[in-house]
Amino acid sequence: MLEQDCVYLDLDGRDLEQTTIQVWAETNQGEIASSVRILNEDALEPGLRSIGRVVTAPQHRGLGIAAAVLNTAIEICEDHPIQIHAQSYLTEWYARFGFRANGEEFLEDGIPHTPMRIG
């Protein structure tokens, strides 16, 4: 949050939903290296899932850890359609996993994002 100049609590209450799934990779010392959150979005579209809160600690970037965590999240979603709001500079990275842009770029907290989807 501080790295992206978003100095406020980023709590939306959705972590506490019974259907929310957290996926992460830990170091041998038990520190979280990378994580994502999977939400059930049936209220928006039957069967829809969203993957968000994709984060990797700076010292663990470039090692393939985020890719492994994202692949696991995609597998957990099985054959459900998946949406993400990718930071626009990462759209090519997400495309490697099968995500395709499906809407116009928008600003969130001053950061350009692109809606993307599988399925």
C-alpha cells in the first residue's frame, strides 16, 4: 500500500466472507513472499470468480513465486470464468496465464488498471 502511495486501510470486508480463499507462498522462515485473494462473484454473474490483492514482497520478485501463486489460484477456480483488475503495466504478464483485456482502462487510486478475464 505504501509502495503504491495508497496511505489508508484497504479493508473491504470481503476477506471475512465464507467463500473467500487466500493463497500464498511462504519463506522457510514463515514470512509471506507472495499472495492473492479469490472472491466468489456469483452476485455479479453466476459462477464468476475474481482474483485480486496480488502482491509479492520486493525481495521475492522476479523469482517466479507470484506466477506459481497465480497458477494455483487459477487452478482453484477450476473452469469458472475469472476476472481481474490488472495494473495496466502488467497486462502482458497476466496474458501469459490466459487473461485477455475485456474493457477500458480506468484509474484506481491514480494507478491505471485494465479489466481482464479468462472465460
